Amino acid sequence: MKFRTLILVVFILMIAAMVALNFEEILRPTPLDLGVSSVEAPIGLVLLGLLTLVIVVFLVMLVFNQTTHLMEVRQVTREASEQRHLADKAEASRFVELREFMQTQLQTAAAREQDISNQLQQKMDAMQERLTLVIEQTGNGLGASLGELEDRLEQQFKRNQDS
């Protein structure tokens, strides 16, 4: 129980105890001046009625304020929920955009890698053709040199045999 509620309950109990202890005096009729006329009525009962009326008015105001506050809280909660929902949608949209961007970047990188791979393969093929050509030329040159050496050796061998 809240402290304010506890004080209110204690205050009401004190008034009830005072009314119970002085009930005979509260019911004693006395002359009351209403400004326009005069009446004979129990002043304690009139004051008790006014006190009850004030308490009822304050309770009605309290209920009204609490209801207004609850409706505002619900509206703020609903608006916050809508904002959260919009933020979640925006975040999901950003994730979709990020995924699309990443896919685009990966596809671009894969295409670039494929181009580089194709260029490298073409260069390797060209180098292999050149290397094959050089090896053939070197082989032909070596063959020609060996053939020339063989011819010289045969000529020298013939000259040595003739002499």
C-alpha cells in the first residue's frame, strides 16, 4: 500500500471514530443561517455531508485523472509500438539493401576474378607457345650445330685416314 493511501485511510478512520464518539452531538439541531433564511438542522450532520461530498468530488476527480492518464499511456504505448514496428521494418529494409549490395559486390568481384583468370590463362598460353617455339628453335639450332660438328669430324677423320 502506498504511503499516501495509508495516510488517507488513517485520516478517514479518524473522522469515522470522531463521528462515532460524538454522534449524539452531531445529530443535535441548531439554528443555521443560510444567508437568505434561517433553518434549524443538525450542524454536525450538515458538515459531515459536506465532507462526504468533498471526498466524493475528489474521488471522482481522481478517477477522471487516472482514466485520462491511462488513456494517454495507452496512446503513447501504441505510438511507441508503431514507431518500433516502423523501425523494425526500416532495419529489415536496410538488411535487405545490405544483402543486395553484398551480393552485387560479390558478383562484381567474381566477374573481375574470372576476367583476371582468363587474362592470366591467355598469357600462360601465349608464353607456352613462345616457349615451345624457342625450344623448337633451340632444338633445331642444336641439331644443326651437331650436324655441322659431325660433318667436320667426318671430314677430319677422312683426312686423317688419307694421310
